[in-house]
Amino acid sequence: MAKSNNQIMFTGIVQDIDDPKMLGRIRVYPENNANIQDVLKGYAQRNNLNTVNSPDDIKPWTPDDPFVTLPFLPMYISQVPRPGELVWLIYVNEDYKYQDIYYVQGPFSSPMSLNYQNYQAAKQQTALGDQVKPTTDILNEDGTYKDLNSKGIFPEPGDNSLLGRGNSDVVVKYEDVLIRAGKSLNMDNPNTLPTANVNRAFLQVSSRTQEKLPPQEKVIFNLESDVSFVNYLMEWDIDNPENSQNVFNGSVKFYKLKQNERVLSNQLNVNSEIDDLQFLIYQVTFKSLSLNGVASFISDEINKFNDGFYNTTLSINTQFPFFFRPNKTTNKWTNSQYHQSSSAIENEAWKNVNQIYKNVKYQSTDTIFGSGLMYQQGKIGKPQKITRKVETVTEYRNNPQTFGIMGGDKIVLLSHKSSIPGKERINLIDTLYGIDIDKLTDDVLPNTSSMVRGEELIELLNIIVRYMISHVHAMPGSGPVPVSLDGTQVNEILKQLNDASQKVLNTNIRLN
């Protein structure tokens, strides 16, 4: 890398990380220096170390070692790279290189490469990354996950975190702190999307501003349309609607309707085309009636049909619901276009039919006229019904609360001062940096006991106590009757005792 007058950071390749002082120092070879031996000779001459002829002549980690580099992060945060990885070097004074050099961990090409990132691959996201093969993206361009099984493995933007080299991390969110181990099933290939491990071990501490109340059943009553098939259709017709002498002829026809979705009570209307679904059963005619007389005649026929008096010998048992309306020929004159027509005849027809239409009613006080649905005797309009529905309602209330949650395949609670009588005391020497699988399997698990489930234990004790206080004996000196006075049975107690090892005890949560 050519030096620039504006350059403030330089790249280096980690050689050794075993700092004898454990201060997080590392040994780094600057990447832009092709001849490390020349650096050693120059360093020896500047420091009067005439015996230095090769890198092997300088003892690593001593004051004579020019490649020892200090961490730029404070000691409270330990982030030591691995040999072969890229770091950024910061010189306090570039004129005196190899004195007071600091390093910062170099970039990564993928969060799946946290375990180890070769220094060449680490340049992928820098200006030098044109020749480096790109790694797989975790998100789509719109921010969604390419694979939902990867969601939650890595910290979301905006959350703070401390990432381990593998499957462990600490995530600090707005209301939660997570400590996790084993969060993914596969994180060793930057070109393979990782899969979340639902069985990870974790500790979660959370705060919530609201309390979720237990679900409650709520009865809701609704007024809904009562939909049914219309059984009959009554159509009225004016033969001479254009008559100007107030003398009209016409008819009222009654049809039986075939069941079809077009004749449902919420579908049938004054304009419905249902010629193929109606069958004439009888009709009545009128002659030389006035406008008011025609309206009264049709209204009377509606009342007769409603009351069950039919001008026919046909037996009709269920006339409801039935619909009344003008027929297609008469109904067309209700269109406003004829009122505005230049034809006097059409204007007269419009005027006459609309006057009749407004006065055709089941009762004179009805607000529904001309056409309508009689859904029950004396009931006109759209039928409705009250429905009862039970819903589960979840409510929240403002009640701040906190949670502490621990999870894992096996959870072990250990006290340094406790041991189980009859079992060995667990020796926690040499476990300061963690308990390995051998120690867990050979020493910890065998010398701990299962946790008791409280409610299930109370249930078992309750049935035993109920039998004790209500049992009877057949005669003095005999054993108790198998069924107590309150109905508790010995067989039931024995069954619950037999199930207690699984129901009362949790063998995966253990303590000493």
C-alpha cells in the first residue's frame, strides 16, 4: 500500500497474541513493509542493538521487540484479534515508528466470519475489496430476511451488543438485556445463511411498562341481517300509465319463486332480473280505477296475502317472506328521464306511475312504499336477527414490571456452601473460566437433584390429605376402605405417586 500524506491509519497482519502481561497487546507486522528484516536492522541501529541481525535475534514481547502493539480500546474492553487477521495501526508519531503503536480490530466481510477472518478477505468492504469474492447477504434489499430462520441471530440495527467469536453474545435492547450461548446451529461458513437455535442457553432480564391480563371471555351481541330465500313475488302492473283521464286498468300477479341466490332476502330488489325463477300461481285484475283507487287496490292485495287470504284454491302454507314491486314494464316509468322527456305522453306516464308508487303500502303510515319485503306477518323491511358471539378478549393495564428469565436444555443452580446429603460436594476448583462438558457430566449433574414443581406437588399432597381425613374402616382393626367418604380413591393416589417423578419433578432444572 503506497503511503499518502493524508494517511492516518495503516494495516497490519497479526503474528502473535500471547501477551505475557495479558494486557491485550499483540505482535503485528505492518502490511506495507515488505522487508521485516530491514525494519529490525533499522530498529537495532536506532537503539544501538548491534547484535540484531535477524528477527530471531530479538526476543518477542521484550522492550527490544518493535512489533509489540498496544490496544487502542481501554483495558476494560478486551477484543484481541487472532493471528493472520487484519488490524488497523495508529502511530502516535509517524516519524518514530515502532514506538507507541496502537491497534484496532480490522473489518470483517460477514458476521459469519467472526470466528476467524483472513486479512485478505477482511478487505472486502474496503477500497481494496474489488478482488475479494463477496459473501452472502443476510437481508434482502427491502430489509427483510432472506431466510426467516436467520432472524434474531445477529443484533438488529440500533441495539447495542458484545459479540463473541462464535455462538455467544450480549445484546442490550431498549427494555431487554440478553446473554446468549448456542444461538445458531451453523455459523462457520460466510456463504451459508445461519439457522437460529431455539434451544440456545440464555439469560434475559426485561422491563415492561404494561401488564397483560389473563384472557377473558366476552359475550358480544350484534344485530345482523337475517338472510333467507324469498318464497313469493307479487308484481303490480298498470296497462295504461299514460292515461290522462284518471281511469286505469291493470293487474296484480303472484309468483312462486325457485330457490336461488338471486332471490335471497338481501339480494332481491325492484330491479332484479328473475324471470327464469318465477312461476305464476294466480292473478287479479282491475279496471277503470283512479290513481288513488289503483294504489288502494294493490295495497289491499298486499294485506290479503299477508293475512293468508288468497284469491285461489291453491294451498299455500308459508307465504313469508314475499316481495312486492311493480313489474318490469311499469317500473321503467319511475325513471326520472321520462319526467324530463319532451314527450307529453311519457311525462304523463311518469307522473301517474310515481303517484301510484308512493301510495302502494302495507299500511298507510309505512315509510316503505311501492316495493318491499314482507318477512313476517305484518313486518316489512329487511329482516334482522340478534347474534350472540363469545370472544376471547386480551387487555393490558399500565403496571410496570420486570422479569428475569433463564433458559436452556438443562439449568443448574449451584451454591458453594451447599451439598445434598448422601451425594458428593461439587468441587468447583479450576472452573473460574467456565465448567466444561466433562465436569458437568461427571461431577455436577450426578450430585444435583431435580427441581420440584410447586403446584403439582400441592395437588399430590391435597389428594393424600383428603383421603386421610375422610377415610373410614369397615370394622375396628381392619384396613381403610379403598374409597373415602369424599370419593377419593386409593388407586388415584397410587397413580399420582407413580407419575410424580415426571409430573412433580423437573429433571432438567437441578440444584445442589
